[in-house]
Amino acid sequence: MLDPEVPDLGQVLDALGSSLLRPLTALPERPVPVSGVLIFERRTPLPPAHDAILLAVGVGTAEALELVGSAAEAGYACLVVKSFGEPVTELTEAALRSGLVLLAADEAVAWHHLDAMLSSALASAARFAQGPGDPAIGDLFALANAIAGMVGGATAIEDPHRRILAYSTLPGHGIDEGRRQGILGLQVPDAPDHYDEQYRTLAQVRRTCRFPALPGGLPRLGVAVRAGSEVLGSIWVVDAENRLDEASEQALFDAADITALHLLAARAAVDAVRRRRADLLRRLLTDPSSVTAVAPRLGLDPDVPVAVAAFAVASSDADEVVAAHAATRLADLVSLHCEAHYGRPGCALIDGTVYALLPGGPSPNAHRELVADIARRAHGALRVRIQAGLGSLVTGLRSIASSRADADLVLRALTERPGDPEPCQVATIDEMWAGAALSELARILAAHEALPRRLGPAIRAHDLEHGTTYASTIRSYLDANSDIAAASTRLSVHANTIRYRLSRAEEIFGVDLADPDERLVLWLRLRLGDQLG
């Protein structure tokens, strides 16, 4: 028989929901006790752990086959993998033979997030066996009422940014003006430095703290809500009559575990909604003809004016893994700020670029200011170079491809702009029209292999082979609007030397520098040489 103080795997999975963990093997009819969560480390032997959950971080399905046997021998109850679309039939059969429960995690959920949720679910399941009348996971207002009744005072649950996520509504609990103002704005009001000190104290200790009344207020009990080392928020209880005792302090401390599970589950639900919106936006950006089907699900009017903003991590010296991780975090930041500013519109990560849909703003500069603010914040948070491009404002979602193309062109032009790149680069299509046009011309010219190879590449190749300087001479001459004197000054050579080199270039490469069309195309191919390869 299962010890009532030992969590059951079925209870933990029920608490977390099926969106995070999906059983690949059927759960046994008997209870499966779970003692804790461990992360697999390739470089160290697998430690014995009776009835623990093992997270197979960075393990493919082939390697997981070996891990199943060794985990079962070491006493683990459950193995969690991410399949990323790979077949799992053989892996599932191996788990069934070994008696190990095999779970598949949602690929979009970070391992550290899953570890924190499992740890909190285990702690909460051991302390609070949820009964029929207990608050459902994620129902923060019901939880606030439950805590208020258990501790004995008006309760508020906050996130790390002091936003009030839920508050109790039980009658008979005294409150002060600070709580009234917080509930009205769902945000802890600005107050003296005492508030900052209180939050610092909560973050530093793992116990319930008692805080004296501030001017015009009432005393409070407070406790930080944690998942591992991460502070998820805090719980505050008003001690209106100065009668909350040590039992109340302990009850509040105990409530922090179940609150952590609620906060993590709520965050996972928000993440799931955000991912669904990102999928819809990705579909809209790649197939604008889907607007009729997609726009209602995004809550958007197909005819609303919109602009597309594109954000990218510009750290070319970072390896692929680091760049991919930074791009994912950038998508989270862009989504968070866009939701805060516009409400529902989200963002989508496509091939390393984060696209955000911005409904028509109250002023022409509104989008530009928002994009610049997001880019600055992202640079400060991620410590990598950020580039952001803003496309043109189009008349509706059916024209979204045009705005996205503009934003992509701006990003490309920022990348190709000469000089040392700035830590944070932001531009609109109107600001970068010349560079964007050249970038697009480079793409077109590079795709047309039928164009005579003597127009640029052949000249550069000749210079490399023979040690000549025809390419730089012609480029300087054309940059100077065909002014021999200006070109000779730029190159610090005699004007007659310039004339001789130009004459020889016409003979060797068969170009006619007197023809304006040939001059234009030749200048483009020399100007865009690095972009043409």
C-alpha cells in the first residue's frame, strides 16, 4: 500500500496536465510511488535512486534505449524523454519489458521548467492531497480564498514583478488602503523604500516573514513562492488584528508549495496559449491566403492596418546552439512586450527570426518607438547584439507578406551595412530604403548566372591572380561620378595612371565605360561584390 505521504505518479501527472507530459507506456494499475526528480548526466555514472523520475536531457531515442535498462536497474520509477518526431516504438517496448514508466515531454517546454514543475508537484502532492473541494490547479483566486481561510487574513498572490495575480474575497478579513489600491490596479502601489526591503528579505530567506505596519497600513505575513532556486512570486496575508500566531506562519509557509504548483501550471497554460498563437501567426506569415481562417482565431480584424516587425540575434560569432537558445528567449521577450502593449497579437519564431504583428498605432512613430524599446530591453536581458527591422504599414492582413518582406530587407541591410555593428540596431523600411534596395539587387544579381561574368567577379579574379588593382580603380572612378581627378585623389595616384588602368580594363574585360548602362551594372557588381560571393 502506498504511504499517504509519498506522492503517486498518477496524482502528479493529473496535477500537471496532459499538455506537459504524455505517457508512452500505460500507467500500472497499482500506485507508482515517486521519491524525487533527477537529471541525467552523460559524463557521470547513473546514481541509484529508488522510485525517482529521471529526465533524459539531451538524449536521443537511440541513446535512450540503453538508458532504459540502466535506469530500471538503478531503481528509477519513470523516464522522461523528448522524441522530436523520432519513432519511439522500440523505446516503448524496451520500457515495457523493464517495467519502467516512459513519458514524453512537450518539446517546447524547457527542461529546467519541467524539473521545477515536477519538483513542486511532488512537494505539493505529499503535503496536500487534493480533495473534491480543493482549488483546481491554476485557479489562483480559489487558492487565495483557501489560504485566507487557513491562515486567517486577507490574502494576495503576486508575481515577481509585484503584479497581483489573485486575491481573497472572504468576508470578515480586515484590509488597508494599500490592499485596496493594489486590487484596483492589480499592482502593488508605489510606496516607500520599506517595500523594497520587504521583498529583498523574502527573496533571501526560506520561511514566513512577519512585517510591521507601514504608515497608514496594517502588519502582514509574507512568504516567497519558489520552484527550486527560482522565485515565482510571493503570498501576503494581512494581520488586521495582530492575532496571527506561529500556527498561521506555518500554514502560510506550507501553502507556498501548492502555490508554486499553481503558478507553474498557470505559466504553462499561458505558454501553451502563446505557442498556439505563434503557430497561427506563423501560418499567416507564410501563407497570407489563410487570413480568412486564421484571423478570427487570432482575434484580429482582417482589414485592420498592421505592420510586421522582425527581430534577430546578430551575434554571428555565437555557435548554433547558443544562437538558437538566444533566439528562443528573444521570442519570449518580444511576445511578452507585444502582449503587454497590444493585448492579444503575438509573435512567431521562423528560421531564427522573431516576427511580431503590430496593429495600426495612434501615430506614425508609435511602432518605431515600441520596436526600439523592445530591442533595447532584449539586448540588456540577453547580452547579445540585437537587430530589428520594421516593415511598412499595410491596409490589412491580406497584404502582410509585403510588410514582412520589408522587415526582412531591413534586417538584411543592417547586417550588410559597413562599419562596426552597434549592440542594438533598429531601423524602418523608410530609413533603410537605399540599403534595402541594394540588398535586394544583390540577391537578384547573384541569382542570374546568365549575366556576363566579366561584370565584376572576373575583374576581381584577375586582380587576385595578377596582383593588379582594376576593380578598386574602376570602383573609385564610378564612385566619383566618372571624375578622373577625384578618383586619383581617392587612390593617391596620378590622374594619368587612372586613365591608363581604365583603358586597359576596357581592353582586357571588354567593357565600355562610356556606356551608362554598362557603367551602372558594373558599379553594382563591384559595389555588391561581397554580397554576390
